[in-house]
Amino acid sequence: MSLKGQTGNPKVQAVIDQLRRDYPRAAIENVSYDGDFYEVILEQETSVLVVGIKLARATVQTVLKLSLYARVVSQRYSGRKIVLKLFAPAIAPDAKAAFVKSGGAFHKLGTGRPRGVSPEAVKITSPGSWKVVCYLIRNDATMNHASVETGVSYPWTRSVVKKLIDIGVAEEHGRKVRISNVDRLFEYVAWERPVNSLRSLEFTSAYEDETEALHELYANVSGIIPRSACALFTAADLYLEGRASGGCVQLYADENAALVTKSLMGEGKGVSFQVYAPDREMDDIVLVDDIRVVSAEQTMLDLAGLGASGLGSAKVMAAFYRKQGADRAQHGPGSK
């Protein structure tokens, strides 16, 4: 049943709008309301969120009512994990203790994300947010430590962490936060930043070998193609195998650089090229065998942005990225 026109309360509608933003692929259904208490379910592929919205102070009876409803929902959605959330302007201490003990999460009604950060602005794929995400992929850390280490403001870091927890990507263990569901993270990235929308040019070059083509391209790149670097599967191959393969070179290049690349590579029946228009600064270019490559963080982001076709490679890059971090922690920043 649609929620449109059913709530009549701006605070309830704000929660529902937030849920729609945080769980864009979930089917949201209003199943019951009695004037000051709303019960909403969000159906996902592997889990079901049962959400209670109470307009007055929540009590033990509120928690019991929501818990009983969750039991009914669990029978309807057998085999899926049930996640409980409760929104209310306040909650009795004994009710909160019981609710948290049962695995539920309480959210204060009428409060959103940290001041100065609008809900619409919190995108996990934005440059600042992705720094925080990548730090948490490598480290279990407090929000303050993540903020200090990434150089991202604490309010923004806190809003990103809240988003990750709300969409089922991260968990809190004491004061520390850890990424607990990489699949869900990359699924959300694909929805928020579909990288194929950035593809600007495709052509088939005159070069039969990827390595030869890339060495020729980057032997001429200085001063000619300032905004160009290998990306996606090509970048992953270079990081993981030390050479490109697969018969296709993928790279970032702005409009002028793309045209220069096509001119330098010629046209024939050799290696194909897919060129993507950069949507952010490429400040962390890495050289692999004298070939320009976007950062490992960018490579993870881009592969995840391909959706199902890039998920496996994104996860392999995440494992590589974590190992790279562990090696540096053990041997120092200069280690490979």
C-alpha cells in the first residue's frame, strides 16, 4: 500500500523520505497506523527492515508492539534477516534498554544528520565521503580517528558513518566502526554513481597489444594529455598483474585528451579503447611500469560503479587495498 497521502504528519513523512533515500531499492509499504504510531516495512533482497514511528514518547508497550509486529513480519518473509528501527521524540530508559538488547536501533524523531549537512548532500561516492569509506575498508576506527586521518571534517565523517550504518554497510563495535557488508556497499555505489554514464568515446586502435599501446600513449603524454590515466579493469590489471590484458583499454581523459588519444593510437582492428570523462580531480595518479593509473581507491569506486559486471573485481581490489594497508602498517609508508 502506498504511503502517499496517508501520514499527514511532516515528521513522519520526513522519516519516510529519509528511508526512501537510504534504501532506494527497497519496496516500502505502510501496513498499520493508529494515529500516533506507524509501522512500516522495507523489503530488501536479503533483509527486511521493520520500522516503528511514534509521535509521542516511546514506552515499553511501544517496543513490545513493534517487536510483536516484527514476529509476524518474520513469518511472512521467512529466511530473511529482520532489522528493527524505532523513531520517536523520546523513549523511556527501560524501553530503550530492552529495545537495544533485542538488536533494535533507536533514532530520535525530528533530528536528522549533523547540523550543516543536509540529507541530500550525504553521498558515499563523493570525494570526501569516499575517503572516509576507504579508510574504514582498511581500518576499524572511531569516527574521530577516521576524520583526523582522512582530513575530512568530523561532522561530515559522522554523517557518512551514519549513512553507512543506516544502509547496512557498517556496524559499530563500542566506539569503533567497521565495514561489515562490502557487497551492500558496492551495490549502493552502483546505484549512486553508475560509472558507464561517464563513458564519452570508444574506438578500436591500430595497436595489437595493450602494453605496447599504453607505453606509446604515455611516452607522448607529457604536456599533451595532462588529464589521462588508466581506470576500471585496466587499472585493476595493472595493480594486480602488472600489465593490462583483455583486449580493451579503459582510461579517464577529458574531451581534448580523448581526441588526442584517438589520434595517437590510430584506428584499426587492434586493441579497443573506452574513454571516460573525469567527474573529479585525479590527484593521486600512480605509475605502474611508467603507465599512469588512477588510485586504488578510485579503481574500487569505478569497478563498483559498473554494478554486477564489476562486483567481483571490485571485491578483489578491496582485498588488495586492505593488504596494501596492512603491509604499510607493518613495514612503513614506503612499502609496496
